[in-house]
Amino acid sequence: MRIQLGYDLTYDCPQPTPMVLMLNVHYSRASDLEAPDYLTTTPRLPITAYRDSFGNWCNRIVAPAGRTRISGRTVIRDTGAHDPVYPNARQHAVQDLPQETLMFLLGSRYCETDKLSEIAWNLFHTAPMGWGRVQAICDFVHSHISFGYEHARPTRTAYEAFVERRGVCRDFAHLGVALCRAMNIPARYCTGYLSDIGTPKPWSAMDFAGWFEAYLDGAWHTFDPRNNVPRQGRILIAYGRDAVDVPLTNTFGPNTLAEFSVITDEIP
């Protein structure tokens, strides 16, 4: 399967505005790209790049006063397989976890394990450890939260999503992450492309998506409480402790997002 990926973001800035952009496909999928997914700007601007502490690729620009368009296009090869399912994947005892996973057991800006720990143990202490427990968490989050773009709020935390019972994909993912961590399962927040390939039409306008990965049986595994079914065409951009680590754009000054579009289309 070949999938065309791309985005267009247009910002209006009243003054020169520094930005950090996290829009490139994750390096773990770089070998699947048919061409580099270069980020371009209109007008043409100097771009510098670096890897953050998680290995995600970041670009830096200073958008001038006025309108700036940020865009990218590429094609990626994909197996077309659905998200893999490993129902027998076991959960590690905390003392046996690799050191690099321990940060993903801790509370973070949007994932308040302290507020959700007792709730999590009351809900899931009888669920089978390992894959079954993470799936039980996803089942709960999927049914507990009502999805709607009108519910979007950039400051909503996992605990607030639990109480308010509404949100968008990042809220589903944050609550899943926080509940997993409360049950001593390392979990990290992911952002990227998720196509509608293989789902019934009509399709809504494409957007970037949020999901999470849980560490079980020596590997990171994909879980998506928003959709809660294995999906095709999932393309990772970045991962971190929660959404604060992986914003698509970080802007350091006043601005208005004037236009926004995402492309994730299967090429016949």
C-alpha cells in the first residue's frame, strides 16, 4: 500500500514569531518514505532542525509579520496491515522494567496519576494483567468519553476528561495513558497520521490523531481508545510523556491559525 501524506498550515502573525514545528514522520518509518518529507514555507525562510530528548525531529523557524504557510508532502509505503494485537503480552513487574521506560510510569502535565490512582485500581484491579488490562482500560475510556470536535480544549487533563466525560482523541489518549501508569504499566502519548482506509464512508475531514503505546512483554504496543479497533495506515510522527512533549507547532508570540488541512490518502 502507498499512502500520500501531507499538511498545510497557514499562520497570520502581527510580528516576527519564533516557532518549533514537529511535523516530520518519525525516524522509525523513515525507510518507508519514497521521498524525504521536507517541510517548506511560503515565504521561504531559514529552517534549522534538531532532535528532542525523545528522538523526535523538530524544525525551527521565525515566521515574519504577515502570513506564513507551512507545508509538506510525501508518499510512504505501508504493509496495509491493521494494528497488531498480542493478547498474551505480559506485564512487567516494576523492578524488572528497563530504565528508559520508567519516566513513562510517572505523572505528567496532562496525566495526573495521583488523582486517578485510586480510581484506576478500583476499576481494573480484577482485569487480567498485561494486554487484557490495557484493553480493559481502552474499553472503559472508549465508552466513558463522548467524542466531538466541539469539545476540544487545549488545557483539558486526563482527570478532567474523566470527570467531564467528553473530549477529542488526545483526551482519550491522555486518560488511557494516566490509567495505565496508575496500574504500573508504562505508557507514552503518540501523535501522527491515521487514515480512514478500511473504514466505511463517508469520511470526515482529515486531521492529525493522538493515541498511546503501552510497554508490555519487552516492546511498545499501539492502543487507540478513541477508535478502539485495530486500524490501517497509522503513521507515527512523535511520542512523549503527553501532548506537552509533542505539539505539532509551538509558537512564541501572538498568531492566528488561518488555514489547516491534512492529507492521508491511499494511492490506487
